[in-house]
Amino acid sequence: MADLRVNIAGVEFKNPIIPASGAYGFGREYECLYPLSKLGGISCKGTTLNGQNGNPAPRVAETPSGMLNSVGLQNAGIDHFIEKELPYLEKQDIVVIANVAGHTVEDCVEIARRLENTSTHMIELNISCPNVKQGGAAFGTSCQAAEEITKAVRKATTKPLMVKLSPNVTSITDIAKAVESAGADAVSLINTLLGMRIDINTRRPILKNNVGGLSGPAVFPVAVRMVWQVANSVNIPVVGMGGVSTYKDAVEMMLAGASAIQIGAAIFADPFTPVKVIDGMNEFLDNNNIEKVTDIIGKVQPW
Amino acid sequence: MEYVQGEYRVVSKKNLAKNVFDFTIDAKNIADLALAGQFVHIKVDGFMLRRPISICEVDKENGTIRFVFEIRGEGTEKLSQVNKGDNLDVMGPLGKGFTILPEDKKAVVVGGGIGVPPMVEVAKNYGENATAIIGFRSANAVILDEDFKNMGANLMLCTDDGTMGRKGFVTEALKERLEQGKVDIIQACGPHMMLKGVVALANEYGVPCEVSLEERMGCGVGACLVCACKTVKDGKEYLSHVCKDGPVFKAEDVIL
């Protein structure tokens, strides 16, 4: 049994596998399959200050080796999260990452304030949702806006702060450096890539929102590249995600520089994916006589 | 909420009509839990997202689940190529099913096209007290009529073009049935327009009504929130999710 523990910004995870925000709700839907305590952590569904309905359906479209979604951050608001979801998660022996997705800087600051005296272990500031008109990716596509919002939330919380980055930018490393300089303790990437599908018979986009975020194995190589670039340009931990569906993918992304891995779309195809990735990773490390999973982080040998 | 996921053997495969397939899988642990109106979420080789398909019949004694689906796209086409003896990766049973009243109650089940299959398991419960009103485009699309007859249900078969049964929509037959006498519940699955018509009649005659909805789905268990549908809660419009809050809803709770 290899040592799978990782430490991100002072928070210890029993293993590096974390279901990604939006793919796993608050975990309740999967507790009948396996105990959540098997997972390293959970990145909770993105929470806005007040609840919101999100976009009209259809909100999902299949794509080659992937999917588009345009949920639009449907959630019941931060108070609901604190009162109804957090007490459940507290009992699961798992690192709880609250995903903060305000529409304005002030919203995000207020959400972080409300989380300050809760048991949440970590904040993931979502500056990259492609499916909302206000806020979302608007914060994550300019260095100045990314820096500003990170600074403001940094002041409002003493909890470890991870900022979730958008791949829909010219230079993700510049954004990563901007949030690092603004006080982020970690970055997570990549959020979904903006995409579109059209029904050739009706000439209508399949998504009612016209466009949506692409995830799944199709985005994996893009994610590996961005994780590698970002890991080489900042000094804070990088949590990698984007199309990971097997332990091999997870190992590959850690070699690229990720200190932990989030898994999203693959869970829809197989809800046991996170557990299979943990088991597979452990076996891989044992078979290769690697004692600690941290020994593979960033160990790619570029040409 | 309780469901399982596993590999289950296909023990029977039939082609009921053009592009309509009837599968039975040996899935005791799903059958033990399954209720009328719930669905199974099926992995198809080469496709990212599972295909949600309603349960047509549950055989608790033999531990099997029957589902009937129509080829609608590449995924269901691939699923139709699975053969008897092959294994399928299935999650289920998922979602909320139909309310089942005591068997002496008078139930009317209404199904349109590929919305007919889930009504079989519902009607089974009421035997001769069930009226099954099923509608299809044409005679060559008619499926499962014998299943309703065999369980003793009063069958009202409709086709749009009159090539089999009565000519016309299920709503006309439903109105006729409601005029004939007491109905305790109406339960329906089918195209959007049909459901609208059924709900309007249920309201007119003051009969409780449940409808089964469909929407493009992701996780199937209520985590990803993609399959949103408009519902009403405390007088306010609210987005529920077909996979977990449905697929069966009380008619008064949904905005069709």
C-alpha cells in the first residue's frame, strides 16, 4: 500500500482524488454505492450568494468522447449549503471544498465571510464558469479581474484559498500568476472549454443556452498541457482536472505537475470512477516501487 | 435513495416494431428494488453518457427487468445491436415511480408511442380495474397491446391514421372513459402535447393525475442537475430534475 496522502495549502487529503464541482452534488447521491470517506475530498456544487435556477433545458449534449453542459450554476444559495449540506458532509471523514461562485466581487466576499466560521476545509473560488452571464468566466479571463477578485476574497477568509481557472484564455499561466500574486494558496484547472453543437435537421443548437462547457476525455490533453504550463510558472500547488477517467490519466496529470486530481464527467459514465482511480493509482505505485504518490508530482521529463 | 450498478446479462431480446426493441435482463438486485415508473441508466459502448430508459416490467420472482426502447440516435442504435447473452452495464432503479393505489381502485393508464412501455408495469397492478389507453401513429408502430390484454386491462387502442383500433388521439378515448364512470387516478407517459391534453382532461373531471417526463440526462441520480424541468413549489416556479425528483410528477406540480 503506497502512501497516497497529499497536502494542498496545508490541508491533508488521505488520497489525491476529489470529485469535481458540479459533477457530484454534495455526495449524497453516491453514498449508496460506497462510503464517501474513500475519497480524498469533495469539491461541492458551486454556490452563489442567493439560490438560482440556472439555464433552461436541454442543458446537456453528448460530443465525441465528451459532453457539453450549460447548467448555469443552479444551486440553493450559500446559507442552504451551510445549514443543509455541510452538516452531512462533516460526518463523512472527507476534505470539504466549498466552491464559491458569486456574480460580483462583493458576492464572493460575502460568501467567503459566511463560510469563515464553518467546518469547510478549503475554498475553491470559481472564476471560470462559462455558463453564467454575470461573473463566472468574466472574472477569470483577464489578469486584472482575476487578481482583484482573488485579493478581495483573500482578505475575507483565513481558509486555504484555491482559485479555479478557465481554459478559455490566451495565456492561462498569466492568469495563474496573477491569482498567485493576489494571495491564492492553490489553483485548480481546467474548468470546461466553451463549445457548441447544432442539430442539423432543426438548425437549432442542442443546448437551450446555445453554448456550453465541454468536459470528458476529449479535453484531457488540453488539461494536461495547461496543468504542465501552470505548474511550471507558479509556486503554489496545482489541482488538475479535465477529462480524467482512469488511474493512468490521473498519474499522467500528476506527472505533469498536479498535486491532486479532480474528476467530473467520468463519474456520469461510471459512478465508481473515483474509487477505481484511487485503487488503480495505488497498484501502479506499488508495482513501480514508488512509496509516496507525492514522488510523481511534476516528474515528467520533457524533451 | 437506493440503487445499484453492475453488469447484467440480456436474457431476451425482441424486435417489437420498426426500430423498437424489447430487452429483458437478469438483474435480481435491481428487480428487488424497482417500482413502476422508475428507469434504468444504461452504458452503451463508445458513448460517454448513459441512456435513461424506463422500466417496462419488473419480475420480482425471476429477478428480471424488462425495458422497451426506440432507436432515436446513435446511442440507442448501438444499444439495439446488443444481443441475447451479452452483458449490459446498468444503473438502477432510478427516479420516482408512479403512485400505486390499492388494486381495487379504477386506474386509467395513458401511453403515447414510446411512452407506452412504462405503463405496462403500472397497469399490471390493477388487472381488470385498469383501463389502458394507448396511442400510436399507425398500425405498424403498435406495441405491447397484447400485454395489456393479457393482464385483463380494458384496452382502448388508438392510431392517428385509424389503421388499427380507433382513429384519433388518446385524449378522445380518455374523455370517453371519463364519461363512462368513476376513475380514481390517471397516469400517463408520452409526448409533451399528449400529456398536456391528458392533464387538461384530468383537471376538467377532477381526477388525480401523474405524468412521466423525459429530458436529456447526465448522471441519472440528481448530482449533475442537467435534466431540469419546470415545476411549481409553494406557488413559485422552480426547476426540478427529471432523474431524481421525477420522472413521475404529480400533474399539478409540473408546468408542461
